[in-house]
Amino acid sequence: MAGLCLCGAVPLRAADPEPNAAEATLPEPVHFELLNEYHSTPLPDGNDVLTCTGGFSATQRWQDEDALLELRAENAVLFYSQKEVLKKLIASSKDAAPDAPPASPSAPTTPQSTSAYPQGVYLEGDVTLHVDRTQYASDIKITADRLYYDFVRRAAIILDATMRLCLPENQFPLYVRAGRLQQWSRDRFTAEKIKLSNDEFHQPHFWIGAEKLDLRLIELGQKKDSAPARRRFQFDVRDITLNLEDLPFFWWPRGVGTTGKTESPLQSLHTGVNSEYGIALESQWNPAWLLGLAEPPGVKSTLRLDEFTERGPAGGLETDYTADDFFGRLRTYLIGDRGEDRLGRFDSRKNVPVDHNTRGRARWQHRHYLPYHWQANFEISYLSDRNFLESWEEREFDVDPAQDTLVYLKQQRDNWAFDFTGKFHLNDFDYTLTELPAAGLHGAGQDLFETFTYYHDSYISRQAQRAGDRRVPDFTPMEQPSILPGAIDQHDFAFATSRHELNLPLHLGPWNLMPTAIGTFVHDESGFNTGFLDDPRYERSPRRDSFLHGAVGVRLSTRLARVDDTVHSRVADLDRLRHVIVPEIGAFWIDSDQPDDRLTHDVFHFALRQRWQTWRGPKEKKHQTDVLRLNTSVTLVTDDVDDALLPGKFFFDRPEGQFDTPAILHDDLANLGLARRTEFNQNLSDHADADWTWLISDTTAFTGAFNYNIHDAVISQTSAAFAVQRSPRTRYYVGHRFLKNGDLFRDRNAQFLTAGMSYRLNRKYVLSLTQQYDIEQTAAAYNRLTIIRKFPHWYAAFTIGHDSTRGGVSFTLTLWPEGFDDFILGSRRVTRLAP
């Protein structure tokens, strides 16, 4: 045991980092148990050494943070200076056997326990160090071959260690294996030659290696009531490698971050091949990790680095940030483009040459909450050319709002709000409706004399239509001119609306009756509807700049419910049935002093919203669910608009047509309308629509919707889909979507059939297949095949896809650890298919 004493008695050097003098005080008492044999040896300096073999355990309560330290080992050498420890052990032996002679300090004894204030302990053989921080919902457990622990400084030196970290942010623990692990204080560790993974096995399939690791436990918030304060580990890693089995495939000099964010240097990696981009390699990186910096709280950045063999190199920075009183995001991208754009199926939109080889975008959006109930929104959007967004950020072009440069201020108090808008023309080539400036006043649900309810919306603006240099190719259905010249550009003009709505809520038994009067004043100097274009196809009947538009009518609604306790069906999975019916009726007379017949009509609207509810689940875990939701409505309009291009719409809260500045050149029209088709106002025409969701069981659902144009006796739009999880191994989806005149410029409908399935082949493999078929063109539009492989605590997925519109094949490799949803390398979409 003398060798043990020499190895374990190494003190912490004064030159070592963080010799916290404030912590070098009398520690909490240590309660320890000697499970087999022990003997005491005095040292020349006056201290004593207690040697234990055959089992040792010790506990220490940290009162300052409600934590418990536990130490266990086969053998131990305890360094102490209190003679009372041995006296207590001898006294406890006498108490256990009064007739026995006193035990010799060096003789073997039966298991004993006591409390003392030791300086440190050296442990060997099946060593375990466990710190349970109940207050912070965190847990640290270290196993090792050898360990020296300093009770005064709460520091340790550990050899051949495995540290298990459990934090509330993660479902599974992290394991840090190190040749040498050193604890400098209760909240700081350093390690050398580490292996980091979420796998408890000594040789994980995928792991992160590093030469050095600095780990600190930081507190993110104060403890409130009985809720635990949040803590995370902040790390600084040097000489990082990503390893698959024993094969390293990535290296980086340094990385910093926190375990709550589970950062990694490489966030995603995509590759593909098509005729437009060539071989594409797209990657997303963590710039803070790459630079060895710690991101400020609330900031998340991504560095995009891409290469396209047919187009050129590209890159950009994306940043999202948030704080207590503001949040925002920045999107940038730059490419040296030496190719051509392929924007659609028409010949005029294929192989479109680019104006400049250097192309890109920059978009900044910011919202700031100010004192006195004010908030400010800022947005700047710069595009290098008219086709960049559609070519390089297709999803953003399809679904995001238009790219604007604006300043928006709003003050809201209770149900009233005042706002101010300034919108600018930054991209000269693009169509923009500038507003310099615009102001609005809005009020919702204001009580008047405890009898009426008042709604108000007013808006006044100085505007201008800026068409830029848009060029629209010829196409037959609309017979538009090939070039819309700069005549569309206008001088500033005034536009204003003021809408007032007065309701009289009445209750007639179960019915809610609401007579309504609506009046709107409109002032529009744009001249759009006075035939300012030379082409007679744009002429409209003469209109005044200022006019009044009004509506008078009534809204009627109620709520009916019936419960049938006799309904019980194992086949339909029904146990008691509750039927809720909400009928709504609206009838309005709409008129205007503007000489335009389209602004004068009567509207009748009837809607029936129904819901069937039941109880499902095992007897001890019954839950209420909606079996069927069915919403139907019919809208009839005198002198309705004959427009079969768009599905009819009616808004129960805004029954009359809404007024806004019309876009002379709609942005989507300039792009041939292939991506989006929207309208400012609802399409007031005779139509009927319905939508439903039928939860046949907890694993089978049938959803759908349709819109029927009564005027033309045609179906405008339909959709229907089945989603089924037949067993834990099988899931599939089948859906159909139809849109009348969906392919506007080829004068034909759009109709697609989409099917997808996932099947768990065995405990390790999952197969997923998705296909979209264009029924009108009788050709496949999109195909995707994914294979998922499950490793111990890790998943890997390989996806191959084919897009006939873009004419290319793509490949994606995705890796992610079990229980760490933020750490995903590849496509996040496939993680939902994991077994």
C-alpha cells in the first residue's frame, strides 16, 4: 500500500490553472464506510494516512448547491489530520462488542463508518465518482482505474476515465472517455486524448476525437420556486476529428460551444447531379466552431459553402438572433455563375443567359420592441438580377412573401393600433409598389354604449408603381404584349381607404344575431382603371378617384350539441358520440356610388361546421378525440364575377370586397405565374366548398377539400389524401390534388398523384419511397428513395431523388445521434422515418 500512498498523495501545483483560493477552506464533513480491512499510519508531517482494502465508499453533501458527492472503490488511501477519526472507529468497535479487547489501529476490523474532515483520498480499482445535482437537474458520473480527489478544493486527477454527462436538454447521456481527466473545481474539467460519443460501449461506431478538452458547467438562469435552474456544459476542444469506427474523415483545429446546442462543425452535406448545375456539393458549417469562438447567447449562424461544376463556387452567411426585446435574421449568398438559368418548362424560360457572372442576394429582417408599446420592423432585400431568387432559392421564391425594402413602425394599445410604413425601390429591374410614406389606424371590437361593437381600419399613403425593366415573353391565353415598357412607371399618387363597421350583437335564445353596417371611403389617384395604357385591352369604364362603398346585412350563428351514450363500436373504435353543429348565415346588400357594376351585388352565404367526438384508448388512458370534422359552405352572388381561373372565396368577417392598390404588373405574372397565383380580394362568385378530416382510427386518417364553381358548373379545386400507419413497421400516404386551369399558359389543368411509404425491414433497416406523378402530362414529376440504417445510438440515411422539372438526380447522406435532435448532418426530413 505504500506505493498507493505515493501515487495518490500528489498535491495540486500552485501553477495549475484556477487554484481557487476561496474554495480552499474547511470542506463539508465526509461520511465514509470501510467495508473490509483498514489500518492507520502516521506521517512525518504529523498527519495520518488511513489505508483501506476490500471496499470503500464516501459521501459528501454540498450544501451550497444542494448536490451530493459519492465515491466508491475497491482500495483507498485516506489523508487526514483529525485524530478523532480513529478514536470514533475504536469507540464504535467497543460499542459493537463491549467484552472484546480494544482493536489495534493496524489490525483488520469489521466494516465501520464515521464522519470526518479529510484532505483527500486516493482510490484504485472500480473507481466511481458521482455528483448528483438535484437542484440543476444535471448529473455527472465518472468511472476510472485510478483517482485522487481533493475534498478541500473539490478537485481530482483521474486516469483512464469515462465521464457520463446527463443534462435535461438531451434524452440520452454523453460519454467522454479520456486517458487523463482533471477536475480543477466543482464546475471545471480538462481532459486529454478524448473520445466523445453518445454510446456507452468502449468502441462506438461514430465518435468525436480530440487532443484536449476544457469543460465548464455554466448556469443559464436563476432557480424560481421549485423549478430547477438551467445549466449547460461549455466546451473548448482542440485538434478535433470526426471518426467512423477507427477511420477519421474530418479534422479541425478548434471548436467551442455549449452542450445544450449540440454544435458540430459540419451541419449538413448534400450532393447531386443534374444538367443545369452539374455535380453539386452543398455544405453548411458552424462558423463559430470553425473560428474557435463562442457564439453570443441567442445567436445561431450557418456558413454555406457550395460548389457546382457547371455554374461555379458559391457561399453565404445565414444568421438568426434573438434577445428579450428584439429578434431578426440575415441571409446572404454569392456565386461566380458561369452557366445559364433553367426557370421552367417553356422554351423561353430554358437556358436563360445571366446578365452578370457575379450574382447574389442579401436580406436582413429585424423586429425591435420599443418603449411605450411601440415596435419597429426593418427589412432590406437586395437581389443582383431578376432571376436569381427563382433560380437559386426556389423554395423561398415559391412560398415566402415578396422581397421588400421597408421600415414599419407600430404602436398598439389594447385593441387599437397605429402604424407607419415606408417601402422603397431598391432593385431597379424589379416591379415595386413604393410607399413614401403610409400610415394606418386600426381598431378591433370597440364597445360603444354597451350596445354596439365598432371596427375601424384607415390607411393613407403616397405610392408609386415601379415596373423596372421586366420583360414578359409572348403567350397565347392572355395575349400580353412582349414588352411592358416604362410607361407603367408612374409619378407618386395618393391612395387612401377608411373602413368602418358597426355591429349590433343580439341574442335570440340559442341564436346569435348580428345586424351589420359597413361603409368604406376609397381615394385612388393611380389611374389604373381609367385606361392610361395605350392598349385598349386594358381599358375599364370611367371611374372617379374618390368613391363610397357600403354593405348592409346580417350575420346569424348558433351552436348545437347532442351526446349519444348508446354508441359503442369496436370496429369503428367509437365509445360514446358527441355531435357539435355550428351553422352560420350571412346575407348582405353591397352598393357603391362608383359607376362599376362589379361593385354592386347581393351576397348570401351559408356555412355548416360539424364535429363528431368520441373517447378512444385503453380503459385506464381514455382520451377524447375528434372522429370527423366536416365544414361545408355555399356562397351565392348576384352578378357574380365570371372567373374560373381562381377558386371562389368568402370571408365571414369581411363579406364585402376589400380595396387595395392593384398591382399593375403582378410579380408572379412577370414570372409567368408558374410559382404562385394570389389575389388581393376574395373572388366574389357563386361557389360551394367543403373540407373534412376523418380520423378513422388513431393510425388512419382521411382528409380532403373541394371547391365548386356554380356559375360555370366546374370543379375548381380538389384534394384528398389517406395517411395510414398500419403497424409499427408500415406507414403509407396517398394523395391527389387537382386545380382547374392550373397550367394557365398551356390552357390545361394541373393534376398530381403523390404516394409515399415507409417500411421497417428489420431492427436495423427502414425503407422509404416517395413518388409524385403528373397525371396531365402522364409522366413522373418527382421520385425519392431513402434507406435508413440504425446503429447503436446512431442513425444513417442515404437518399436518392430525381426531379424531372429540373432534370437532375440528387444524393444526400444524413447522420444523427439518437436523442440529440439538433445534431443532424444532412436532411432533417428523414429523421421522422427513424424506427
